[in-house]
Amino acid sequence: MSTILIADDSPTMRRSIEMSLTLAGHTVVTAEDGQAALDLLNGGLRPDLLLTDIMMPRLDGLALIAAARQLLRFTPIVALTTQGQRGLRDRAKAAGATAWMIKPVGGNELLKLIAEYLGNTASVR
């Protein structure tokens, strides 16, 4: 399966997404904010997909997406947020996001999106 990096400042959200993805057979790496995720990427981590919250301390998701896009030119980047504002969605896309999801996200919904971008048929077991 694939390696997926999750950047989210909510421990509950990180654990929930991590559990769904791990049960589906993915390797999951987590970061508590955008800066921690960027540090992992700068340290050589090359995930198959990046999931990032937008509103985070230290380095927000928009800045993470822009910085990650320089390192991960063709890697899918999915922006996660509790806000459905069109302007914010447009800014995420301009920064380099591939897709957008409104939290909370269900496990099967997330796995379907990941399968679409990674070309596999992972599902919750």
C-alpha cells in the first residue's frame, strides 16, 4: 500500500484518520502541525499522498501546501478543513492542493478519494 502523511493539529482527527488508513493497509506518518510536516518532508520523507488541515498553528495548511508542492511536484495533496468557504478552497487550489474535503470525513469517503488519486481499491476492513 501507500505511505500517507497527515498534518492536523487536532489529536482526535489525526488518530481517527490514521486508524481508517492503517486498517486499509496504508503506512501513516502523522505531524501535529504544518511545520512538523514540512520538517519531515525536508528530512527526506516522500509520501504517496499528503492530507493537511488548513487552520493550524506555526505553519498553516496553505503555507504547507505551497512548500510541499516544491518538494512533491506530482504527489496528491488533499486539504482538510471544517470551513467550506469558496475563497479558502480557491487559495488551497492556487497553493497546489489536488483535492478538498470538509471535516469531519468518514473513513470510506476518505478511502474512496485516496483510491481515486493513488489508483488502488483500498477499503475499510
